[in-house]
Amino acid sequence: MRRSMLFLPGNNPNLLVNGDVLGADAVILDLEDAVAPDDKDAARILVRNALGALDFSAVEVVIRINSLSDDGFWKLDLDEVIPLKPTCIMPTKVRDAEYIRAASAYMGEVETRAGIAKGSVKIIPLIETAVGLENAFAIASSDPRVTAVFLGAEDLSADLRSARTKAGEEIAYARGRIVAAARAANIDVYDTPFTDVNDDEGITADAKLAKTLGFSGKAAISPRHVGIINNVFSPSASEVEYAERVLLAIKEAKAQGKGAVSLAGKMIDAPIVLRAEQTLAMDAAIKGRGKR
């Protein structure tokens, strides 16, 4: 369950030390864009030490590594963090399936050296280029480690030569394409951050749109946005109650040998049952992690 994923710069110890109390379901410790080239080595060591010394049991930990085209930084990143068993690695600027297979293969080498089972650490590819978007399904289905895909709209809009706006019309196609690719591959999918940290109405609307489109959750670059995102992607009390009524109606109809089921005058078909099951599963996951 990842409703919210909060980016934290890997070279900022004050943020890293508070990563587990900021309310996000997952934190993304960033070794890429948030870190200047001269600070890469220091950030890598800082993140490694944070993983070894701090308690991240309340959150999932994702490490955004440097691009596979960046002078071997990515291998150094993996060498340091894989032995500490973060939940996921987020490769950046993913172009195609081979990119993921190469990252996965090296992750396996590091896992073997560290004495941990191959495949222990999962992958969330960051799709943020036009070619990556066009290869979205191939990326999503490229490797057993891939547990989700993530849309990066800032780099993507630059690659598309489009303006990046708060309304997000320029990424409408990208959002639809990546959601379809993820669902076809039976994995989760996460939406790009809303970058105006002072616009609460804007992040609320953007998160609601992402949920409507089928995203599993949404990233944030500010702790201010985490609570809003969590609220949007959590089932409301009325949604949970309706889901329970749907499944009860189905159970009673089966017990009575009825083929057709209605609730409040509306026929209950398979998609409605599936959505009800998904709603209750999400509610149970939230309550199970004490994050309601």
C-alpha cells in the first residue's frame, strides 16, 4: 500500500532522520536530481548510513538511483544501498526493458555478494522520457522485480518540448498511457508530484484526478502534501460502507440461489463487486498499518 511517496534529498540529514514520521506510506531517498554531481559520493554514504542506523519500519524505503548512462554512478549507488535491503530501487530515465534487465542483473550480483536472496529488492522504473513512455508496457512487464511504474512529468514535459502547467493537460496522454501499461502488467502505478508546495487546492484537485485515472497513489516533494494525498487515496467511510453492502448483497443472493443481484435499485455486476473488494482491501491495509 503506497498512497503517498515523499521525495527526500539524499544529502539532507535533517530530512532523512525524520523520514519515518512525516506521514508518507513510502519515502524516496533521492541520489539523482536532488544531489549535485560533486555531492554524489557523500549523499550515497549518508543514505547508506541512514538505512543502517535509522528506524524506517513505519514506511517503505525507495532509493532513486542515478541513470544507467551517468558514468557508473548507478552501480556505486547499488553497491552501497542494496546490502541494507531497501524496499525498492527506482532507476531513472528508463528507456526500455533492457534498461531494467541490466539494473536487475547487477542488483542480483550485489545481493549475492551481500548474502541476501536474489530478488529481495524490487524495482519501480521512473518513466520520464518520450521513448520510455512509448515502451511503458514493455518496461512494466520486463522483470519479476518490477512492482510498479512511476510517471516523471518534469523531465517528460521537457523531452516533449511542452510547457509544464499546474492543470496538467500536457501530460494527459502520458497519464493514461502509463496507467494502462501498469494495469495490463498487473502492477501498481504512481503519479508525478504536484510541484507548487503552497497550493493546497491545486494538489487536492491533482490528486483527485490521478485517483480517477486509476493511479495507485501519488508522489510529493513536500511533507505538506502528504496528508492531502493520503486522504484522497483512502476510501471514505461511505465508500467502505457501500462496499460492505455490495459484498453482503452478493453473499445473500448466492445463499438464496439468485442469479441477479440489485442494491438500492441498481444491478450489481462483476466490476462493481471488484471495486468493492478493492475498496475493502485498501481500507484493511490502511488500518493494518495504523495509518487511517
